[in-house]
Amino acid sequence: MEDKKKFGFSVIIPTRNEEDYIEECINSLLDSFELSYIDNTEFIIVDGMSTDRTVDIIKEKFSHINLKILENPNLYQSYAMNIGIENSNDSAEFSLIIRADAHCRYPPNYIFNCYQASRSSRGGNAGSIQKAIGTNIFTRAVATVMNSKFGMGGVKYRRQNSDVNYFDREENYMEADTAYLGCWRKSDLVNLGGFNEEFQINEDYELNIRVRKSGKLVTVNENLEVSYYVRNSLFGLVKQFFRYGLWKTKTLSIHPDSLKKRQLAPVLFVLFLVSLGIGYSILPYYQVLNWIIGIVGFLWLILIISIWKNSPRIINIFLIPIVVLSMHISWGVGFLFGLTRWIRGGWKS
């Protein structure tokens, strides 16, 4: 094994009102089989002006670790990450930046696995799998949809491996267009200019585009699952996906070649619903529309059953369609709203 002094790890955690999650988040990051690496690790909390007890909990519970607490008056995560990068330690020969979101629980040995992935995969960004989890009836239904390839379009970083073995050093990496969270050499991030602070949302995807354009890889460690706590209300979910769709158009304004076919599905669905409403209001004979609705309804039923069979609870028969509709319609409406903003010049760099 290499000299540990060559490596320094800076774990950056953007926070804002995360009192319900932050203690579990940091404790899970400290749950490491390679405790000898803890002396090489600093935890950088970049707080977006929290109004709850987030910072107090961190000070009370984790004063014994190598900890920095910084303020992020601009609130958004792109600023938080850049503040953390700028204030991270770079005295080691290989200084690594590891992003950790406060809304997550991390598997044992996460920090060491990120380091291994960064070396083994030769990646500019070595990320992980996101596994959505819920804590009540509604959020478990949301998690079921988010973990389904049918519900989220087959994004690579959502492909869970049911045979995870965190003791196994034979890791599996797959190249992807983006990854959940990430691990980078600090020098690479500095050379890329860090995170783009024009982005309130989708800043990670935009950075991964630049990583790949620089000739480096973005990889996902298939054996490294991070548990992500989903939004706990329908309104929060709708707002989240509306903003995802909205800021996707900002990404396209800078990287027009980044659009994936799967991302058009929610947009087409929204346009279909609008066209349907218009068609029924102006067409004297709408038998053709009834046939179209029948076909779409059949496909919709297949989609819902495909998702439901992963969590076959009776209540999910009712909740899953609501969740899927909320996610896809809000993303599609956000995207269309973003297009109008783009056309009006609102996304000019």
C-alpha cells in the first residue's frame, strides 16, 4: 500500500437547514474500515445560512474531527463547492476532493472507496450509485419510482446492485455521462475552473460535461451505493423536478450537444396532454383522439405495473401514478418554461 502521507482527502458537505440529517450523514462517513486514513481527512461544512440547528449540531457532535465550518451567503451548491475547494488542504502530493450531500447516508468505508475508484477508474470524476430511500408511506413510493429504470429513464447512477459487498476490493466501474456526487483530484477541478456558479441546479451535470470534454472519464462505481432521502412532500417533489427541467435548458444553452433522448419523454408527455386538451375543444369528431388515449393509457398501465412490481404494496397502486405524473409533468413544464426563458435571452452566459 502506498505511503498514506501522499494523499489528502477533503470531504465537502454543502448544508442548509439539514438538522434532521447531518448527524447521520457525518457519522456514516466516519464509519470506515480504513481508520488509519482519518488523519488525512478533513471535513469542510459549507453552510448556506441555515436557520435551524444544523451548525450547532455539527459543533456539538463533531468537534473531535478535523473540521472546518464555512459560510455560503449565496446559498446554492455550486458556490458551496467552490468555497470548499478554495479552502481545502492541498499540502499532500495528491489532494482529493470528495463531495458528500447532507441528505444522504453513506456505506461503510465510503471515503476509501472513493479514493480507490479515483485511482482504479482513471476518472476525472469517480462517482457512486444513488439509492433513493423513504421513511414513510409517501416517501417510500417516491423512492420506488426513483429507483426504477422505468420511472427515471435508465440513468446509470441509479442502477442498484443487489449483491453489494463492501469488503470486496474487486470494484466494478462503468463509464457514464454523469454520476452521483463524486471524487476528483483538486488539481483537475482547479484546472476546470471548479463548479459553474451560474447554475443553481444541475451544476454537477454541467461539470461532468466539462470533465468529459477535457478528455477525462466520468465513472460510476457499481458497488458503492449512497442512500438518498427523497423529498418528504408532494409539493417539495414537484418543485424539485420543475427546477431540474428548468435548469436543464440552462445546460443546453452552454452545451447544446448534451441533450439525451430519454430527457425528451417528459416534455413530449406534457405537449401530448396540452394537444389533447386543445383537440377535444376544437374537433367536432374526436374518435381518433379516443384511440390515441386508449393506446397511451395501455402503455401507461404497463409503465405503472413495471414500477409497482418492485414494491407491490396496495397503497402504491394509488401513490405511484401520482408520483410519476408529478415528476414527469413538473420536469416537462420546467423544461418548456426554461425554453421560453432561453428564447427571450434569459440564459445568456
